[in-house]
Amino acid sequence: MARLQCRSCGFDNEIEWDGRLVCPSCGSTNARVAAATTELSDELFERIIKGLEEAGILDPNEDDDAGEGDKREDG
Ligand SMILES: [Zn+2]
């Protein structure tokens, strides 16, 4: 199960998700997963990541941009 939000029709509900970002209400692909509520298998997870990369949502060459001077004092 995963929570899917659709920007086209406003659908916002939990669905049985198999990795495709398709709105079960209107069929739009303009939807996103708000939260995965199930344990994802490695294969499914890779499919999701790949899909996100192909959609340009996730940058495959993610820069690890550490903030400058981000120091924390530990009590
Ligand atoms: Zn929809």
C-alpha cells in the first residue's frame, strides 16, 4: 500500500501500488506517491527510483551538497 496524490483530480488515498504513478481515479500520470506504507522489495524500489529518474524528479547524480559551517554543539 502507498498513499497516492493526484494533481489532476485531487485524489488522495491509499492504493495498492505496483510502482506505476497512475491515478486510479482519473488515470492521470500527474500523480505522486506521498508515502509508501508498505515494505518495498529491492526490485520494486529500484523500479521506483528508475521511474523517478526517468521522470526527472530524482537526480541520478545527486550532489551531496553539505551546508557550509554547519556545526552542531552536542550538549
Ligand atoms: Zn486523478
